[in-house]
Amino acid sequence: MRDTGTLATRHFSLAAEGSVSALQFGYTGAMVPFLHLGPVTIPSYGLMVALGMLSGYYMLAADLARRGIAPKDSGVAEMFVAIPCLAGILGAKIYSVLESPRELFADPLGQIFSRYGLTWTGGLIAGGATFLWLARRKKIPLLDMLDAGSPGLALGYAFGRMGCLLAGDGDYGIPTSLPWGMSFPNGLVPTTERVHPTPIYEILGACAIAWLLWRRGARQVALSKARSELRPASSEHGARLQPMLARGSVFAAYLVLTGVARFLVEFIRINPRVLFGLTNAQIASAASVLGGAALWLVRRRD
């Protein structure tokens, strides 16, 4: 998923690279931007986004069920995945177009209807706003819904980065001599230079975050149930209840962990710096970390 700038600004030199250390893998990263099934052409990125939505659905359905919010077959999870995802795709496109006003004014139709150029930040804003609207409309406690949706959101992001890797869409990093450096000669934004495979870094990070959030959610639910069961007995005998994980704490962890991960990986990506040497994604990531920390502090005091 493209973050900033145009595809042209992402295009690395196609000059052949010099001698490569014997320790390097020499892997050129056979990209698959499109899958051709007879007359049907399927973008690999779009396929991964669809798989991300599917994985997010299963995780959300399971989390809603264990929290007692909605049974797995209630259709609530489908609604909270499908509608925000569609809004997120639209928001990602609008954000991406607005990031490059010069290109937009030069070729408005080409920029608006291009099948390239989606920005994670725009997708998160639009999808998140739609998610909140649905929770309010269905009268589901907002913090509970955000906690339930966090693991699936992290896992869905990992699938999105898989799509970026397969498409070779310019989300790779700066040149590197490390053994696992990759080149993308057949990508949508090709380069024959060995670069940091930053989508792989983000895939691993997102999967780890999804696992941590799922475990934290399980502990949150278990402590809440145990506290509810022990409350009558503790009232009678004056026993002290075990502190529970506050509602919203899983979502707060999501904001902090994903923000830190994205902020760090941006240092080795090729996005342009826009403010104080930071990229747009780093500024958004810093806001995410601050927002998550503030939410955790507020909920901790409740």
C-alpha cells in the first residue's frame, strides 16, 4: 500500500548492482503483481486485502463471542468488517490523492481512478470512524468493541503487507548490504538494487502484535469473569478483588504497539520527509502512540 509521493518518486535506478558479498542470498524477489486465471486478472494486493478482511472477520467473531457481545453466527462480525473495510479503502484512496496535490491537479482523473495509491493512514481514519459509527448505532459499548476488533485489525494489516510484498509496489526500504536484502525487478515499482524488505518486517511485527493483543484480550475476559464471580463472596468476607484489565486497554495497546512498529520501520523506508525529518506515517504513528498512552492512563484511573 503506497504511503506518500508518487510512483515515480519511488522508482529506484535500474542500473545493475556491483559485486555482491558471498554472504548475501542473491534473492531477487519474484514478484506476482497480478494473477492470471484465463481471461481473469486478479491483483495480488487486492487478493491479500480480501484475505485480510476474512482473517479479521474470524478473529472478531471469536472475540465477540468470548466477550459475550454477539454469537459467532449473529452476523455482527460480518457487518463490522465489511462496511468499515469498504469505507477504509475509499478513505485510503482519498488520503493518498490529497497527499500529492500537484499530481492531482495535473491529472485529476488519472489520480482518482488509478488502481494504485492507497494510504494506510487514510484507511485507518475512514474505517475507524465507520467502525465507531456502527458501534454507536448498534448500541454496543464502544471500548468493548474496540478491544474486540484490535487483534483482527493487526492481523489484517499483516495480510495487506503481504500484498505489498507480492506486488512490489514501492513499499520496500532503502538499499542494504544485509544478507536478506531483496530486489524487486518485476514489481509495480521495480528496482534491481538490494533493499530492505520492509513489508516482511511489518508482516512479522503485525503478526506478533496480533498474538499479543489476542492474549491480552483473553486475560482481560478471564479477569472480568473471575471478578464478577467473586464479587458477592468478597463483599461478605471483605476480601480484596484482583484488579482487572480496564476496558479499552487492548485497544490502547494496539495504538501504542502499531504506532511504535510503524515509526521505527519508516527510518529505513523511502518515503519523503515532511516535518522535522519525519515522514507523514511517522507523524501519524507518533499521534497513535500518544493517543494509546493517554487512553491507557485514563482507563487505568477508572
